[in-house]
Amino acid sequence: MPTIHLETFILADTHEVFDLARSIDLHIVSTKQTNERAVAGKTSGLIELNETVTWQAKHFGIVQKLTTQITEYQKPDYFVDEQLSGAFKSFKHEHRFEAKDGGTLMTDVFQYVSPLGFLGKLADRIILKKYMESLLRLRNEVIREHAERH
């Protein structure tokens, strides 16, 4: 199972970073290059435990929908979102937050399984893992910039 592990240090309070990471509105800002928008479930504000959101975005020239649910949540330490339906066979995204050096160490662990068996594994190696990591890095940079500006 491919796994992306990212660490981002943010000079802001852990509670603030936790809330920014679960903000539907800020997520939309961070994904403007894919024209991502929330179309069902929780469509704005801060997503909470057991809530769902359905995202619509354009990836690789194809409009796709993805529904996720917050399945674990302990403020301000971590939350987990998991795919209920969408392009992946499955995914689980752990968001962890640790107070450190006057700021917050935000850690993402994104595990996913691509559809299409062997073809999906080939796509992972060639493009998908790098593509997903790039999206997560951009999202984390938007969170960092927003948190450190306030």
C-alpha cells in the first residue's frame, strides 16, 4: 500500500493549526488548481467527527467526485479522514499535530490503494504518488501561510 508521510512545521498554536487543517473553506483555497469544491455533506466551516464531505475536482483532465468521512478525532492531537466512495480503491489520511519548539509539527500519513490492480500499481510508480504528494504539500503550505499570517 503506497504511503505518503509529510511533516510540516508551523509557527502557530496547535489548536489553530488543527482547525485550519479541517477547514472546508481553506481546503478549497488550497486546491484552486483543480477547481475543487464541496458539493454534498458538510460544504463549509470545520468538519467534525462522523461528518462527511463530497468533493468534486478535476484531476488528469477528468471531473471526479470523492466522499470522505472523519472517522477518528481527538482535538487538538489528530483526526482521520477515510474515503467512502471515489476514484481510489481506498484511502486513509491521518492528520497529527504536536506542539513543538513554539509551534506545531503537523504530520500527514496518507495511505491509499489505487483501483485497477496491476495498472493502478504502475500508475502509482509513474505519476500518482508524486501527484498526491504535491497536492498535500501545497495544501500544507496554504495552512502554514494562513496560520503564520494571523
